[in-house]
Amino acid sequence: MAIAKKGLRKIIVINEVFYWKIRKKVSPAERHDVTYEIPVQHESEGQILLINVGFCRAEYYGREPMKITPSLIESNITEAIELGWEYNKQGKAITLMDGKLFFW
């Protein structure tokens, strides 16, 4: 399974090319204070990593909006690789949350 190509952002981590995506507009789910998982995938279209940083763009609930930057994405990709994410192999999506990998 691959991430839809439209709106992908390219990032290079440890000399490997990854693509990540985040919506430009707040989705209806985010308006209800649901955290958003940021999908990341290696250029080989291997296993998808879903980065959960507790991020929610919903200001309606008094939360301070969080900036999602390339450096944040890079550090999470590096952490996932150190935890054993095999980014160039096919497989079900995994989630990085609170410093742990979760295989669903």
C-alpha cells in the first residue's frame, strides 16, 4: 500500500528518501479533538509509518496549535528506524507513539 502522491513532501534521512504528508486544511475529525497520525513512507513504497505526536490542529478545544516541521518528521523517522522499523520492506502500517512502535 502506498501513500497517495498528491501533496507529498520529500525528506532525506540517513541518505534515504522518504515522503510524508499532512493536510493543509483542518479535517472534520480534527475539529473534534482527534489526534492526527502523519504518514511516512520510503521511496521504495515499503511499510508505512504513522507518526503520532499527539498532534491536533483543533483550536476549538483550547489546545495550542502545534507546528509540524521537517525536523520533527526527521527525528521521528530516525527514532522509528532505531526502534526497528524496516522501511524498505512491505508490511502493514505501524505507528510510532510515545517512543514505541505499535504493529496493528
